[in-house]
Amino acid sequence: MARSQLAPTSIDLQSDTGSVLWSLIQGEQLEFPITLNFLTNAGAGYTYEAVIVEAANVLGDTSIPTTFRVGGVETTLVVRVPPEKGNWAAATAYNREDVVLYNGIYYKLSSGVARVSATPPTSDVLWEVYVPNKVYIQFPKLLTLTPAYAVQPTNVSSVHGFFELAVTEPAGGVFQRTWKPMRGVVEILFSPTEQV
């Protein structure tokens, strides 16, 4: 059997499902859960980096720019991982978003501050079953105001930035890997309430 030529390629060995679009209105402050299917536990020492770089926006242009603005605004977002508190214990005080392990299943507390209860997570409605391969990306209000962007959104056009999430595994293995599982565009729309 003859061998194939190097080009054109016929097999994509590494692919993704495509880029994402985050659409935010000026002044919004939101947090989005991201499930990382290639991890079993997001809190196991991984390092996360989520960034947005300002696109080369043009005033009044409604299309998404194809390049970033040289010297533009670079924003680092907070990537939150719910705190794991180990095995559930009746006498321990737990806060909202705390994650515990009970009978081999992870649970996350949906409400409460310094809550102590003898009711186990399997019977307590405030504990929900949780899969610990999630992170939460936070878009702060100051970002969606875009005060430092060279072009501001108007009532007929938005401004854009380019987004990426990077995940680096803990050191100590044979080869420390870094994944970039999510890339895309952030669209920021005009808000009348931010003008008042």
C-alpha cells in the first residue's frame, strides 16, 4: 500500500466544538459554570487562566472584528472553583457553595452561612448532587462597563473582545500539560441604565 502525501491532511487529530460567544450588557455582573469534561476534579491543584483582550473595534461597525487592538485592554477574569471540604461531618459549619463527599458522592450546599445540620446530604434539600469537574468564570461589572476600551458601545453597535480559558495541570508529572478548551468572543452591548 502506498503512503499518503503530507498535504492535504485528511484526519484532524485534535478538534473542538467551535468558539463561544459571551453576550453581556454594560453593567452586568455574571458568573457562568463551565464543565471541563476532560477533568474529574477541577479542584485537584489545576491552575486556571481566563482572559479577554480588546478587539480592534470600529465605531458604528456591527460586525465582529477579526483582529485584536494592539496595546488594547487586557482583562484577567476570576475563575472560581467551589471549595472542597472533604468528607461531610454533622458538626461542621458549611457555607453556600461548599463541596463535600458523602457515601462516595459529591454534594454542594446551595444556601446558608456557617450552617450546621445533622441531616445528611442525601436527605437535606439544601445539598445538591454535584460533579466536581466544574469551574465558574466571573465577568465583573467593571469589565462590562468597558471604560478603557478605545471604542464604546452605542445603541446600534456593540464592542468586542477575544476570550480564552487555559487549564494547566499540577506540576510533578512527566510532562505538565496545558489545555485551552474554550476560546471565543465577548460582545458588550450598550445599556441605557449605565448612562443615567
